[in-house]
Amino acid sequence: MSEHAHGSEHEAPGEWRQLALLALASGVFGLLSLVAEHLLGDGSPWALALVAASCLAGGWDAAIDGWASLRQRRVDVHLLMLVVAVGAWIVGARWEGALLLFLFSTAGAIEHYAMDRTRGAIDALLDKSPKHARRLGPDDSETEVPVSALLPGDRVAILPGELVPADGKVLSGESAVDESNLTGEAKPASKQAGSDVAGGTLNSWGRLIVEVTRAERDSALQRIVRLIREAQDSKAPAQRAIDRWGDAYAIFTLSASALFYVFLKFTSPAETAAHAAPLYRAMTLLVVLSPCALVLSVPSAVLAAIAAGARQGILFRGGAAVERLGDVDCVCFDKTGTLTAGVPEVAALEVFPEGPERLRALSAFLTLESSTTHPFAAGVVRACLKEGASLLPVQGLSNSPGQGVSGTVAGSRWSVGTREFVGGGTLPPAAVAEGAIVSEVWASDGTVTIRATLVDRIRDESRSTLAELHSRKIRTVMLTGDREEAAAVAARQVGIQSYAAALTPDAKMAAIRRYSAEGHVVAMVGDGVNDAPSLAAADVAIGMGGRGSDAALESSDLVLTDDRIGRLVDAIELSRSARLAIRFNVLISVGAALGMAAYVIFRGAPLPLAVSVHEGSTVVVCLNGLRLLAHRPRR
């Protein structure tokens, strides 16, 4: 069966309006037919023509979709409804058939409206996409060009109140930028020279000169919209299960109704059978067993949850993530850039032995650190440049994940990374503030040794986020490749339940697999680059979208687009709300179908009642999913 019971999987935006008009026409013609019969008498040609027009309007969309399914040699709910409507005419229950198609088309319009709303919430992001930009020439003259014509390296001017045309870096000027459409954060972010800006965000009050760093198709806004659309097409496990049995269930429904008809035909009194009562009851059973509500029970909730999350800076990359996150009972965190701010500054930069080799050594250190994406690298590069070091050519660059990098600089083979990797000796600790989260980066060519001591800080909301996770009976673990001393200080300050330090990427992955083997549903939160193996091993991979966002967006099941760790609690709450909505929907859809089926079989029920219960449960399921669009964090 199709994913959407009353419509195609890829309906055009606004199609619900056409369906609503058809449903309205069906209802009007149906009422006029009753009036005509009352005024002109039973069997009036005008009454017959009007009820036929009602059936035509109500069944038009169902006929189109039913025919498309037949061409694919499939049986779907549209075909089932048409069979019942035709059968109603055969047994003389024309107005019951018209009522069926009217309610079916009305429910279809409501369902299309609900799906259109969820997609509209995502398409609203594209409305923030600017169409033109003020490109600056070499002489600073402004030329208005299409945003699609901008290339990396171009300079653009952004006036107050204008949208940022493309991802870039501020060259000059100062302002505040509203990034709520990407991050869900209402407070504008301050921007000055050196700050990154994202396309589609709104410049508030200052004039900015920005250097474009990404073409339009690669911008953060375009990538987020593209990934959300992929998520909308990615079905949740419950939906895949329903789809897998959908066609078989449709055949079962037809077969059960046919068998019920044969049973009644041979067991009912002769006079009852002669008046087509068995066929009428069999069609009634066909209506109540049709799985419209069940087919919609999952996608209506999942699509709404994806849209609601996107507005809050939470990017679910598919229905599986929406369902699975609510089951998580153990969350593993990387330390640097996840629980900590991830922008450590160099507190001490020492060269042993001291002497004239210092600048040469720092230049080699700068060169190798410039070639890595490790969170510590930016701080080291800034410190080396401050001391006058310069970039040099490097040859034979090699990377050892979780350990460091090596390369030949100015004829010497240098290694940069952990103390063990470079073969550094035991030195007294550098003088730093008490309670600081201290990390070290070492470098050596065998004759000269460098130690950079970096100081990081805990994110403002890390402690409160972990406390909220603990209140929900969720275990928290920190997995870091940093030293035991730094890990212990960070764990104590953030209030995490347990931690493991000095882990390689493979060791992190093994730790996550161990928790999974213990029966936990494990989520891993990382930056999507150094943590790729552990993210892949987790049941739910959660990326911090602001740091290494390309890798985070591509490798994670869920992305916190503004790097706010507190969004994790909001995402879990949204996932649990979606799962409750799905369970309620399934209960309503299955309960209504089985309850009415039993009533029809054992007591008999009029077709209008069966139609009302069937379409009513479909509408309830759809609106229950739609309410997730209004979901807001509790905190």
C-alpha cells in the first residue's frame, strides 16, 4: 500500500485545496440529491443525477490513485473504497455510497493538509534563502548579482535588515545576526571580524563585509534543508513494518469480506439473502477493515516531529532516529567540543632545550598542526603565529588516528600529538589556574621537544543537561582521548557518572559496543570527525553541527545545529512525544478496525456508521500527529 492512505507519496504542495473542493462538491451534491428526492419523490431522475455527481466528485481522486495502483498490480485502500461504493449502488444503497466517498474525500483532504503543514514547516527555511547579493569589486564598487553566481573568495556587502546571501567569514564591520531559522535560538549572535556567518540568516543592525567561503548549493541552509527532506523520505521502522505487510493486508481484507459474504449467503434466511443483505454486510466489513488510519499512524507523527525539531535546532535525519532516540538509556559524550567549549587556549608554550632553535621548532609545530582538524589545533596555531612562527613546506604527512600526525619539515621528521606518540619525557606541569581543564600537545624531532599546555572550560549548560538526563534515569559516560588528569577534572566539574580517558578511536568504539552488549540503547554525542568510529557503533549518533558541521551532518542520525548540548534533552522529549503519538495512533486505528469488525460480524451495523468510524479514526490519527508541530521544550 502507498505510504499515505488517501494520497500519493509525493503529492504536490497545496493539493489539499483541490481535494477539499472535491469533497465540498460531493457534500453539496449529496444534500441536493436528498432535497430533490424529498420534493420530487423516490426514484426522481434529478435525485439520481445529483447523487451520481456526489459520488463522482467524492471518488475522483480515489479513482485516479486506485487506477495507478492497479497498473502497478497492487491493491490499495482507494480501490477498496471504490469497490464498496459500486457495491452500494448495486444493492440500492446509493446514498450510503455517496456518504462513504464524501467522508473518504474529506478525510483525504485533511490528511493532505496535515502533511502539507509538516512539509511547509521545512519549506519555510527556504523562504529565508536570499536571491541576490551585493558583490564587491576590486575597487569596492557594488554590483547586484544572483546568489547562485557567488563563488568562494568573493566579497559581499550586507546591509542592516538584509539576509546573509552565503556562508562566509566577516572581514570587517560589527553587527548581530538572527540565526533562529538554523539553530532555533531566538537571541541574535554577535558578529565581528573573523566571525563565521551562514547563508539565509538575518543581519540586524550593522554593515558587514563578508568573504564567501561556500557556494550556494553547499551552504549550511541548503544542506540542512536537503538532509531534512531526505529524512522525510526515510521511513521509521514501524512504518517499514506497516508497508511490508500493507499489500498482503489489502488482499486479506478483500478475501475476508468475500468469505463473509459467502458465509452469509449460505447461512442467512432465503428472503434476507434475496434482498442483498449479505453483500451489504460484507461491504460494511470491507470498509471497517480498510487500513487508512493504520497506514497514516506513523508518518503523520514522524514528519511532524522532524519539522518541529528543525525549528528548534534539532535535525533528525530520518524516522528511525525519531523512534529510536526515545529508547536511549545511556549517552556517551566526547569531552572536547561537546561537554567543553572546544576552543582551548594555549596557557604555556615550552621548547626544550631553550635556545636559538625555538622559532624553527615552533614553525614546524605550526606547519603540522595547520594540517589537522583536531580541536586543539586552532589554539596551537594562534599561539605559534603570535610568537612569529611561519608555515613551511611539509612532505610525507601521515595521520595516526587518536595519536597524532607526522611529517618532514625543513629536512627533519617531526611528530605532533600525545606525549607517548612523540616520545616526550616527563616534565613538571606548567603553571595554570587551579581547577582548569588542562590538555597537552607535544611535538618532537628527536632533538627538540615542544609542549603546548591548553586550558579549556566546561560549556555553560553541560552540568544542567547531565542533571536532566540523570533525572530521566539515563546513564551518562564521558569517553575521551585526553589525559587522565584532564578527564578527571572535567568529569568532576560537569557531574558525569563515569568516564574513561586516554582512549583511541577504536577503544571508544569498543566501549560503546560493551555498553550495547550490556543491554543499553546507546547514543554517542561527538563532533563527527575524530569520533566517527564511535558514532557509527552507537544506536543513535548525535553530531554537534557547529563544529566540523560537514562531517557531523553526514555521519550522524541527529544533529544539534547550534552546538547547544541542552538541545539533546529537548530532542529526547520530542522523540518520546512522537513515540507516544505513534502508539496512540496505532491503538486507535487497530482498535477502531477490530472493534467495528466484530460488531459488523456478530451484530450487523449500517454502512454509514461503519464509514463514520473508519474515516473518523483516520482523521483523529492524522490530527494527533499534526499536534507535534506545536511541541515546545518543557524546560
